[in-house]
Amino acid sequence: MSDSDPYIHPTAIVDCTQIGAGTRIWAFCNIQARAVIGRDCNIGDHCFVENNVVVGDRVTIKNGVSLWDGVVVEDDVFIGPNAVFTNDVYPRSKVHHETPARTVLRRGATIGANAVIIAGHTIGQYAFIGAGAVVTTDVPDFTLWLGNPARQVGFVCKCAERLDLSASPEDNSEIACTCGLSYRVVDGSLILQTDGGEVGT
């Protein structure tokens, strides 16, 4: 085995063949056959990934997380321990829907420990869901959500630091983070500015 080959712990059940180089799958995981796992991911102990799940590159999935059919995880996402995802909004025992609800975690999003993501929603780029939050709606890019049900309580930088919008919350204001990145407020949303233009929402 080369350094770039996926590492699979001997106790893991991995039927999936689409696993990117450098990915590590730890003890007692179960990865089903049609799942797609990207490069340089880290999947902690006791995780389950169902057939119709796509996981991007450089994703961290901490212990005790189950990803059910219909979940799409883009690059650079962090999923904290025991976070919960659903794929059926109206579950009943022995009732199986042909198409599960689709839940999308956009690039760079963070899902805190024990957070619950109700099926059918999109978590925006670099959004931050706090520990224990229960998400029942779509979450915009660069926003911070806490509570049950979760509510937006602020904005976060790509580096995950909370941004201070108190001085200039109006449209076209520029917000700078201590990490050096800057943002512009447009219609109540944050747009990340770079030397080559704007990226984000």
C-alpha cells in the first residue's frame, strides 16, 4: 500500500470502491457499495454511509455520524461527532419512498457536534451550525446558526471566526476579518471578496 492509497481499518465494512487517495476510514465503519468518497477524507469510528451518498474531497466526518441516501457533502466540510441527518420528512415504519429527500452541505460548511439537520435543506458555503442546533430550513453562506429550532445569530468568516457587523451592517459595507479576508454586504448577505473578484453567494 502506498501513502496515497486509502486506509481502511480492519474492523470496517467497506463495500464501496470509489474512495479517493489519502482517505482514512476508521474502526467499525460501514460504507455501502454505491457511495462515493473523495480524496483526503477522514471518517471516524462508528460511521455509516449509505449507497446514494456523495462525499467530496478533504471532508472530516467525526465519530458516530450516519449519512443516509440523498445526502451530498461538498469539499472541505466538517461534520462533528454524533451529528444527525435525516432523509425522510414523514417517516413511518415499513414505508419506503422511492426518492429520499436531498440534503446538501456546500463547500467548507461546519456542522457542530450533536447538531440535527432535517432532510431536504441546503447548508451554504462556509456556514457554521453550532453544537446541538436543530436545522429546519435552508442556511445561507457564511452564516452562524444556533439553537432549537436553529436561528441565524450572525455571520462567520471562511476561517470560522465570527464577524462583527455592528459597525457597518448596511448594503455595500466592507467587513474585514482578522485573518485578512474581507467581505461586502449585499442585500443582507455576505460576499467574500478576493483580488480576482468576488466569490460566495
